[in-house]
Amino acid sequence: MKVLLLGSGGRESALAYKLRKSSLLKGLKVFPGNGGFPQKEILPKDSFNLKDKLSTVSFIQKEKFDLVVVGPEEPLVDGIADWLDEVGIPCFGPSKYCAQLEGSKDFAKTLMKEFGVPTARYETFNDYESAKSYLEKEGVPIVIKADGLAAGKGVTVCFQMQEALQALKEIFLDNKFGASGSKVVIEEFMQGEEASIFAICDGANFIILPALQDHKRAFDGDQGPNTGGMGAYCPAPVATEKVYEQVRKEVFQPMLDGLKKKGFPYKGLLYAGLMVDKSGYARVVEFNCRFGDPETQSLMLLIEDDLLEIFMQAANGNLKKNEISLRSGSSCIIVLAAKGYPNDYVKNIELNLKESNSKDVKVFHAGTAIKEEKLISTGGRILGISSYSSNLRSAIENAYSYLRENPQADSFYRSDIGHRAL
Ligand code: AMP
Ligand code: GLY
């Protein structure tokens, strides 16, 4: 199979690592890729314009790809799966309609309510004044969310009324998120421990993957600003058998059934961000329509099955099994970020990397590029060090050993990834 992988982050590096292991793979191409991909896999920058249907579809048809795997949410929200469906090219990723589960918080909440999926109580507002009076009535703690895609920055968890009013003002009056802020979801603050559970879906059936825990704050002890994610580990023990069972029955099954009934079967990866309360009951914080980053960099070290085969089956609406085979141990990923991330960060850091000596420690590139034959940083999250071992403690230790032995200038990482599970 000739496969096109779209995206440029650590997630795509990890997906590519796993896809390359498939005996079904005849050729892998990536667009736009990063400095970690072999040159022969990277398509030229001017190959096509992902924002343009005609340019994208005609390139993919001309090159005769058998499957397109979409890493990030934006092309899915723009409708790439529908464009490919029209010309009969299998795509691992949901339709434009289904991708609204990530593209619009209001859409996601409305469907959850309709299908009876457990989530926080909420209201949606189109203007500042009515949002403000609801907020004043509800009080804090409370969570304020810009409706549309906001690069992970549209959510404010508010413990002070002042903070909440400021968040509302920024969205409605200062237009901080442009069109993504034309609506606001205000929701109940949920207490508990977070976990992410992904399911590979074929429109009717799904395969649940082992739960992960991300670390969203920039610094140790969950301090500092929210980021895209600074590290993760898998499986996360907060997801007990009871949680998997509940999430299967109360989250994935009703979402898939409900969407299918509406005539929009969900195909691709459905990401459920969960809050598990003290009693072990999970409620949905958010849905994403794609694999998590950095969670995928941990997950890919645990999956034994041929993922290409499964992606193809899902894209064709024809999953052949309902469980994934896994290696028995644990895995983790530690993100190396540029100084300043997630705010203004240092760029063009010259990187000096060695391959890891251990076959169970992988260095996945994220924000990197090759410039004048040198490897440099281009993004806030530069690398992910992923590690597998028979137990979580040694997986984590091995990832940190690599980072200590390969220090990089102008960068930082969290030193407490996995702390809740150790
Ligand atoms: P989201 O972009 O929706 O994942 O939100 C980003 C982060 O905000 C989540 O990972 C949670 O840590 C937090 N969050 C979002 N919604 C809630 C909520 N209703 N209660 C508590 N924390 C929340
Ligand atoms: N790591 C969180 C996300 O991918 O949305």
C-alpha cells in the first residue's frame, strides 16, 4: 500500500514509525513532515495546498495513494475526508460533520446531551452580556471555552470571578480567537483526575486503545501555563476496568450509534478526554477527532498489531476485530520544549542528537527541520523521547537518562512525567 501521512509533529513521527513496521506498506510519503523524516519520504513543499480541495485531491489521485492518514485536526475540520470520499480514496480520519466534535465545543456538547453521554453541565452564549449574567449567577469555579479551534488556548479554568470576566472579555470584546470566539461554552468545573482514551472507529464498530495521561501544564507539579502537552504515559492506572467498561458503554457506543443514525458514521480516531472523579466515574471533558500529541508517541510503543491494516479496515468501514494486541509493559514520552514555550519561544536552536543506544528508547522529532545540513528547532515542542519497559518506572528512567546524556541548548522538559502513577 502506498500511504500518505499528513502532518508535521511528534504524533506524525510516531505514527510513521509504526506504519513503517507494516508488511503491507509499499511506500510512505509525508506532508509537510519535519527534520526527523528521511528525505525520501518528504514531499516537496509545493506538492499541493492542503487548504484547497482541487489541489489536494488531484495530487493524491495523480500519485495513486491507497490510503491517506490525517494527523492533525485542521484538514479534517476543513473536510479532507469528504473530498477523498467523493473520489473513492480511503482516508483514516472523520468527515467534516464528525470533525465538528473537535471543531466546535457547542456541537460536541449538543451531541453529548442528545446521546446521553456524561459530561459537565453547560450553556452556550453568543454575546458578552448574556454570558456575563450567567457567569455571575453560577459563580466560580467555572470553565470558559471559546467554541472553535484555538490551538489549545481557548479554554480557561477560572477560580476567581475576575479571571472569568477577563476570559469572557478577551473572547467577545477583544476578539482574541477571531471567528472561533463567536460563541462561548460556559461549563461546570469537574473535579478529578484526567485520562485520555482513544478509539479506532469504522462508523459502527470500534477498538478501544489503552488509556493515557497527558501533562498539560508547562512545569513540574502541574504549574505554569497550559501547553499542547509536555509528556504522557500508558497505560494510565486511573482508567480501571470499570472506567473502560463505562466509557465503552456510555461514551463510544452512544456516540457511534447516534452519529450513524444521523447519517454521519464516525470513521477514524475518536479521542475522549475524560475526568475521572473520586468514585471512579468518568465524564467527557472534550472530544478530539484525531490522535493526541504527545500521547501517540507513548502509545505507538505499546501496540503490537499492524496499524496500517487496522487503519485501512477502519477507513473502509470494515474493522475485523474489537481489541488491539499490546505489549505487556508500560511506555512514556517526555517532551523537550524550547525555552519560553508555550509563549514566545527560542527558535533555530542547533540540535545535537544521538540515536539512543536502547532499542526501547525512541527519539521522535516534532518541531525540527534540516537547514543547511544542520538540524535545528522550528517549533515550541522540539522532540519527544519515548520509552518502553516492562514497568513504568524504568520506562520513565530510561527516557530521562537519554535527556540527561544528550543535553540541548535553550530548552527544558518536565522532570515529573508519570508522577501520579509511580
Ligand atoms: P480542553 O481543551 O477542552 O481539553 O480543555 C483543556 C483543559 O482544561 C483540560 O485538559 C482540563 O484540564 C481543563 N478543563 C476543561 N474543561 C474542564 C471542566 N469542565 N472541568 C475541569 N477542568 C476542565
Ligand atoms: N495532548 C492533547 C491533545 O492532543 O489534544
